[in-house]
Amino acid sequence: MNRVLRPGVALALVAITVGCRAETRQTARSIDSSEIARRETRLDQSLAANGGAVPSDSALARWILPTSLNEISGLALTTDGRLFTHGDERAVISQVDYRKGEVIKQFQLGKRVVKGDFEGITIVGDIMFMLTSTGKLYEFREGGNGDRVDYSIHDTELGHECEFEGIAYDKSINSLLLSCKNVGTKRMQDSLVIYRWNLSETGRNRISHISGNPAAIVQENDWKGLHPSDITVDPISGNYVLVSSQESALIWVKPDGTVLSARPLPGGHDQAEGLAITQDSILIVSDEAGKRPAVITLYRWH
């Protein structure tokens, strides 16, 4: 039987000095409801300071995650702004209140938790999708805390063409975006490749891809290539934003595949695996545990 967190478990806070006073780490049980409320207030004050002009490299907050999320992978937001995430070996989905630093609930796929190499999560209305590295899509609906939910599997049959790591939804084309970490197709091996799974089509008609040439930005940053670990859609511009753990980078791509730019992530990211951008312009990055605990970090976007 899987261990499920009780609702309202607070996450520890790494000391962050931007926009709010520095704090020492606290255990989850020692943080009371008044402290949770103060956290949200300080975040709101940070975002409002100077018209929201917080330097993009300055973290607004960084939450230490429970050990059950040591292998945190993708991030996804619902239309009403709730954040969901998962680990990369077990289909256990967690809701995290990124503004307060609380784990709200956890639920799993199947009566016995499904195991696999899960590399991303996205949400389309009231449907959730998780993606494996071999291109299998797990479709399911949100569950309550401790629930075991039913699911269905769609095999994109693209596992021989790409090792996938990252999924998002582009509502403008009603398609899931599946980003390639490592490209298996020889003619595209030097490209940044994103497959599209159209939800309005069926069969092979639903599959297409875009590819861009990242050579210039790879050379500029002295990288050996680009190996995305997650993808999201900028709610303002509609461009695609990718994070690469291997290069510790953020990458901007137009929906036609044109690679616009890239830049190194701010310091303090050991293994950036997940990415999300809120409607009110907060960039959220998740890091797996390594030398340091697993965390999610908040930045001002734009």
C-alpha cells in the first residue's frame, strides 16, 4: 500500500532574501496555519514591489519537498491555477500549493500504483496526461487525496524516434507537445524536436512535429547540445519555453519550431526537471534531489 500524505502538509522553506525576510528551515509539522498565511502575504508583497519588477534571477521562494517527491519530474497547472506534479518511477500525482508551500493531496493511478519512466504531466480541461520516455500517454482524471483512479493508455509509437522528457498543451492547436530529450531519427539528431499529438484527430493523422536549429545558441553558450527536460507554453506570448537539466538552461521556441534564444538558469538548480508559468507571471521550476533536497523555486516571469 502506498503512503499518501495527509492534506495540508507544509513544506520546509529554504532561506530566500528577495522580497521577504530570510527564514531558517523548519520541519513540516512545526509550521502552523498562521505561518502559511504569512508566506502567501510575503509572496504577494514581493510580486507587487516596484510594479513587479523583481530581477528575474532572484528567487521569490524556494520550497523543500517531502522525500516522496525526491524524484520530482514534470509540472502542470490547471485552468484555475492549481499546480500538480509527479515522480518519475511511480504514477503518484501530488498537488502542491506553490504560493504557501503546502502539499494539498496525493492520488495514484491504478489499484496497485503503476510503475514506469514518467517524464511529464499536462492538463487539458478536466483531463490529465502523463508521458513516459518511450512516448506512452496515460490519460486520467483528477482524484481526491488517497484515491486510486482509473486510466487509459495511448501509445504514440514514437519511442524509436525520440526519448521523450516533457509534455505541455497548446490550446491554439488543441495539441499535446512532446519534447525530445534525445532524438533517435538520424536526420534530426542535431535539431531541437517537439512532436505534436492533436486531440482533434485520430490515428497517424494526429501526429506531426516541429524542429529547430539550436546550433547558434549552443555555440554561444558553449554547450554540447540541448536536451530538454520539460516544456510549457508562455501564457502571454504563446511561445514554447523549455528547461534543460543537462545544460541548466531555459530555451525559447516559436510554435513553428524557430529557436529564439536560450540562457543559463540562475544558480542553485542541481537538476531542473519541471517547468510551469502561471497566468500572473510566476515561473516555477522543480529540481530532483541530489546533493540537496528536491525543491520547487519561484521566479518573477518577464
